[in-house]
Amino acid sequence: MLNMDTFLASLAYSLMGVVTFLVSFIVIDLLTPGKLWAEIIEKQNRAVATLAGAGALGIAIIVAAAIHG
């Protein structure tokens, strides 16, 4: 059964995971030359989109593993 403590802990971990993911993605954007979104949207560069997707998946797996324990 889901009690209030479990719900609040899940909510806190979810928020920490999303914030960690966003910060990490911004760091990836800063480390790559140029702007990722401009390169993906305006120039439709699939290689950059693949890099951004792979980075997002990698970060998500790491964050999920860290939260899950």
C-alpha cells in the first residue's frame, strides 16, 4: 500500500532525477561545439540528434541507477 511517506520520497527522488538530468544535458550542450538545438532543428543534423539522444539515454540510465540503488 502506498502511504504518504513513500509518496513524498518517490516525488522527491523524481524531482532530483529530473533536475540532475537537465543539468547534465546542459553540460553536454556546453561541451559540444555549437548549439545542439539550433543544429538539430535548423540544420536537421541527424548525427548531432543521435549524439544528443545517446547522451540523454546515458544520463537517464545513470540517474535511474543512482536513485534505485
